[in-house]
Amino acid sequence: MSSPIHTLDENMRTADVDTNGIRWHRIDEAPFRVSGLAWYDTEKRFRRMPLTPSPGIPSAVRSLSDCTSGAQLQFHTESARVAVRVALAAPAGMDHMPSTGQCGLDCYIGEVGSMRFAGVTRIPYGASNYEVPVLTASARERRRITLNFPLYQGVKSIAIGIEDGTRIEAPKAYTVDGRIIVYGTSITQGGCAARPGMCYTNILSRRIDAEFINLGFSGNGRGEREVADVIAQIERPRLFVLDYEANCVSAELYRTTLPAFIGTLRAKHPATPILVISRIRYAHENISPTRDRDERLVFQRTLVEELRTHGDANIHFLDGSPLLGDDFDECTVDGVHPTDLGFLRMADGIEPSLRRILA
């Protein structure tokens, strides 16, 4: 193709922001609510782990903590136009995940249970700073706005633009008291969703009115005790979800880390529910099934049953094998990381367990 696609198809052109009549606002103060970052209120940094590293935290986990997966900005406004001005730590650089998912924000309008997608940032190729619209409505109307942050990049700063003469108001409080904390892998982090709102924790946050904390660390969700120690420090946990089997390089490592991880959480939170999820199926399992997977599945189920037998009624297990469905091989971008279809099916399968536990 000799001509750039945006010259042939208007819909492929990156949208320009109309700043005429737009007023920009910082988001580090009320009435904006930044959620999904457990240490934001004290550190005012878009970071998923504490800024001061704890001893023993792997350097990869510290680096991946700057990725803002699961972070959200929420507010109400009657403005018909909403824009974002974003400075990223770096431009997009992945070859199997769209820049809209890596580095973009997407916008949903409405309350939990009835949210609808309204727009996503279209980022010029190679850009690490952008100023683009996320909502363009035909009329002013008071709406709840939820912006999902980039899944695989850091955010240095962000400002929100709304029309002059319109207000920003705080969102109402969550109906679920406490945070749902999800620890896991690249899949938990959102690889390779086309846009941030399609990461499974963000899908669940549109259905369950709770603050979700996404602690998926791409390639590095290995269950280290030091990481468990930090996660146990998060205030107001309502539920811990452990979805990190896929990053354990051996069944033996998983057998070692999972009981220790649970024990670390239990030492500080003896009654907080814990849900262990086994990994989804990979496309190659159609042609090369592995016994290692079955061994891990039996181990997880048996461990949870034994803990319940010994008095821990608040630990639960969910088999992740069926989450993508019988055609699981059609649900990933590379045989491992889900597409939006895969993430939607994961959320559909996980949601009933979360509701039962929270009830």
C-alpha cells in the first residue's frame, strides 16, 4: 500500500482535540477520585507498589510497578466534551499489543452495572505525550466518567479538559467496603487487551461496585514472599485473588510459593477471603498437552480443600481451565495472552465466584 491509511480512510485518522472553550484541570485533588493505586493517597504517584522499595522486591517488579494497569480516574461532569493531556514514561513498543492498550486511556460513562464505552485515546505512532478527546457528545448532560489508565506504560502526568462553564463533581462512594486485590501475571496486567477497559479486572470493576487493585506483573508474578509482605500491607482488603500460576516456571516453585503466599496474607488478615485461580488454557495444549498442568491443578485444589478442612472457611478455588470456553485457542493474540474476547470470557467466568464470596 503506497499511501498512508489515514489518507485513504478518514476513520483511521488520529483525532485532533478541539481546545476552544476547554479548561484544563489537575487530577491530584478532589473532586477527582484516583482509584486502583493502593499508595496513591500518600505518595501521589501513578505507581502500583510503594515508591520506596522493600528489601527483596525483584527489580523487574519495581519497574513494572510504574505501569498503571487497573488505575482509574472517576468524576461527574455535564460537559459534552472531555479530553485528556497525558505525558507517558515512554512510547509504545510492543509488537503484539495495540498502542491503545499499552499507552492509551479509554472512557466509560454511567454507573457501575450500566457503564458504556464512550471513547479511547488514538495516539500518534511513537508519541509519548498526547492531547486527545475521549468523549464527544451531542449535548451536555450530567454523566459519571470513568477513565482507565494505560496497561503497559507509566504515566508521568495527566490533566482533564472539560468545557468552560461546566463543573466537576465527585463520584459516589463504592458500595463494596474494601478493595479487591488481584495478584498475577501479564494476563492479569492486561496483556494483550486492545484498550485498557478490556483488561479483565477493569471489566469486573464495571460490574461490581468496588475498588480493584491490579497487581499483575508481566512475566514476574512468581509469588515471592517479599511481594506477599507488601501486598499484605494494603489497607482495607476485602478480597485477595491469586492468579499467578502461569509465571511459576515449575510445579515445584508453585508448590513452594503458594502456601507461603497464603500464609503471609493470613498472618495479617486472618479472615479476609482469598480466591486462588488456576491459569487459563493455552492454544498449544490442543497439540501438546502437558502433565505438569494437571499436577498443578490437583495441587491447588487439594491445598485449598486442606486449608478449609483445617478451619479456613474463607479460602476458595476457581479452576481457570474452562474460562475461555471450548474454543480457547481462538481467544488469544499469540496462543497465551487473551484478546478482548478472551478477557470478556475470563470476566464472565470469574464474576460469579466474586459475587458469592463478597455476599
